[in-house]
Amino acid sequence: MRIMAPLGQVKVVASEGEAADADVAIMSGMWAFDRYGGRPNQETAQIRQNTSGDGFPDWIVIPPFRPMVVRDGKAEVREDFKPVSPAYFAVMESLRLTGEELGDSPSILLLLPLMGMDDPSDESTPISVAQAIDDFFGAGISE
């Protein structure tokens, strides 16, 4: 599925593949932190320069988790974020940061497995990711 949008080109793939020719890859912190630095963040995405020569794009964006609060000693999603899909929030914040930091022309590679979003029995996550892309760019998704 390829989405052409005002801020650049976003490629969405449903399975692992080689690191594509892109400026930015969005990657889960569970794989990115050891390789590119950073640490878990609940509210904002992080961008890291890739100087490792590992074949991934020059910039890695690490999505945030949904904002949490501690109630009665337990962490839970903040009330105003409960209706927001974790995948939607992660992708929306990652795209927002990419636009702010790298401008309007980078190509962005979303690898669902590298985002930890590739459970074959989960239909809601790919739908949430597509909705975030559509909402962010204000463009229809084309097959």
C-alpha cells in the first residue's frame, strides 16, 4: 500500500523486508533503543540519527506509548487517551515529529513488524495505522 501525501511519501508494508530506500524508519523502542539510543517515553516520539551503517534509513523515529498516570499504585492510560488506539497515537506522534524535525519532504518507512504491530490475528492495529496516516496527511489512502 503506498500513500502519496503533501509531506512526502509514506510506504506501509505488512511484512518484514529489506530496509527500503527512505529517509526515515519508524521503529519500536524495543529494537531501537539499544541500537540508536533514547529511552521509553509515554507522550512524545523521539528521533535518532542512524550512523551505524546497518542499512536502515539515516533517521529512526521511535514512537511513544500512550500517556499514563499512576492511580492506587498502578499505572494506567490517562483518561483522555483511553479511546485512542495505541497504534494510532504512536504513528500520529511519529509523523508529527518527523514533519517538525525533518520538514515536508522525507520519505517515511513504516515497517509494522519493526513497530511491534504485526500480530496476524489483530485487525484493528493496521486499520488504526492507516487511519493515523490518513488523518495526518488529510489524503485518501490508495492501494
